[in-house]
Amino acid sequence: MTQFPPPLSGSAQDETPDLRPKFNADGLIAAIAQDAGSGDVLMMAWMNADALAATLATRRATYWSRSRGELWVKGETSGHTQEVVEVRIDCDQDAVLLKVKQAGGACHTGRASCFYRIVPFDGSALSHDQDMG
């Protein structure tokens, strides 16, 4: 498994210039894919250290499949690839933001984004964003 330096304590983690991802107890970090052009949030997936290292090395979004227990490169089977333009990490380094050029739909349903359903505040049925299917 790829090794990153361990996270620092307290505010030192917030200010370090070093990449020190804070993986959860399962060795994972949340990764959000955002369209580099429109700014639309496309999907959320998980990365382990190897997935993050592969993404940085190849500029192809690589994630960890919790159900299959293996790495997966977005678009490897569907052709709906994500070319990574920029990688950002949040203040305490426990979430990653990938700005990507998306080819095809980001969602396994074929939609442009996984976030196509709207949750109403009144508890009524979910509705679909007309722009996303």
C-alpha cells in the first residue's frame, strides 16, 4: 500500500504545506468529483492511499470499490472517463476534491451527475432535476 506522511495534530494539519491525507478507520477518504468547466458536483466516491496515489500519478480518477474490495479507474469499463485537471484537499485533509473533464455520464445510471434527485423540505416524494434526467 502507498504511504503518505501521517496527519499532524490540531492546527498544524490545517497549515502544513505537505500532503498528509487523513484516512478514516477503514483507510478511506471521501472524494468528490466536480466538473472543471461548469462547477457541477458529479459524484462522490472513496479513495484509499493507492487510489489517491494513482490519481495523482496518472491524472485519471481512480477510486476504491468498497463492495468489490479493489481499485477502479472511472470509465475503464463504461468509457465515461474522468481526466483530472486539479486535485484539492480540504483544511484538515480528510476530503479530496477532484476537478475533472468528464467524458459521458458520471453516474452509473448514465446521468450527468449522481446528484439528480431533489430532497424536498416538506418530506414529500423525491423529484428529479430536469437538467440531470
